[in-house]
Amino acid sequence: MLNNYPHLDEALKKLSVHQLTISEASEHYDLPKRVIYKALRQQQARISQQKTYLLAAQKRLQQHLQTVELELANFN
């Protein structure tokens, strides 16, 4: 459904940097507000998922670094 709106990506970019409100984007790009809301919710879900993944990866890397540091300390 969201693929049927060619200007949606551009509208989302402008919304994300607060250049437009949802109402302004709806009028300017001739998009239904419900489509913009749905796209924003999907975008937020993706961002949240990516953030969760990155935080878990950061934790794993920190643990790995600590292990390597301990091994190096024991090696010397």
C-alpha cells in the first residue's frame, strides 16, 4: 500500500527533520494523513529494532574487549 505513493519518502525525510508537520506534508505532497501516520509508525519500528540490535552488538563487543584485555594482561 505504501509503495503507491512516490513522494512518501521525501515527505518522511522532511518530517524527520521537522521541516513539515504531518498536515503540511499531507497537503504539499497530496498524501492521505493515514498513509503518513502508517509510514511513520513503520519507520519508528525499524529504527527501534535497529537501535536494539546496535545496543546488543555494543554490549557483546564490550564484553569481548574485556576478555581480550584480560587475556593480554595474563599473557604479560
